[in-house]
Amino acid sequence: MRRKLLLVGLTILILGASVTGFGLVRVEGSSTRSTQVTAYTQVEYITSVINLSVPSVLTVESSSKNSGLIPVYALSVVNESNIYLYAVRPTASSGGIYSYTNISGDYYYVVFSNVTPTVSYLITPLKAAVYATLIFTGIVFSIVGVVAVILGVVLKTPPKPVI
């Protein structure tokens, strides 16, 4: 009994670690991250083109309040005074972090600043939620495996009946 529990625990632990690792690799591999900005004019800075061709969540962190997600076609007409006419409204925002969902197309994140701003963005496809579920499942399996291994080591063998 003890030996079986130990082997089952080790198997579940290895399976859980494998599933967790697979999920982590897939989530990281499916996301796009960038922190690079380029001077477009003397006071206007832009990111590289942000392509949202598959359903995704775009999260942007910017050091400047005078900034926004601008469609590619509007880049030539946007300026410091009209940026809010062209900027896509974020789904959620808090403390310089902006989240955009349910949008598609090509965009620039535009920042107006006298100094080079700090901007970083992360594009996470919605399919990454499936991989997050794998990660969670793998962690649960790993915990169950560890508990089974501990029980397999700690439990005493039952005494053999004397005949």
C-alpha cells in the first residue's frame, strides 16, 4: 500500500510539473512584450506598430498622461491638443496602466513628452487563458503528488497478521 501510494504520488507530481511547465512555456511564447519607443517628432514618441489581428488583451504602462492608443491611419493628424479625439478608450485604467480588449487592427501608442518617455506594452492573446488553466491544473496535480509522496514515505506498513 505504502509503495503504491509513493509511486502514484511520484507519477502525479511528475505529470503536474510537466503540465505546469507546458502551460508556462505556451503563455510566455504567445505573448508579445516591448519597451521601445521612437521619436516621431521633437515631442512625439511612438511605439512600433501594435498589430491586434487575433482576439487579445493589450496592456500598456506609460509614464506620461498625455498619451494614447492611436490607429495607424490617424498618426499623421494627431497632435498634442487633439490626441484624445483619436485615442482608443481603454477598457480599464489605473495609475498609468491601461488595458484594451475587444479591439482589432494596427495601432501605435503615442506619447507627447519633452523627454524620452517610458512605455511598455504586453499583448496577450485570449487563447492564453487556456494555458493559464493548464498552469493551474498542473499546480493542483503537483500539490496532490507531493502530499501522496509524503504520505507514502510517512505511513507505516501495516503489521502482518500472526497465524
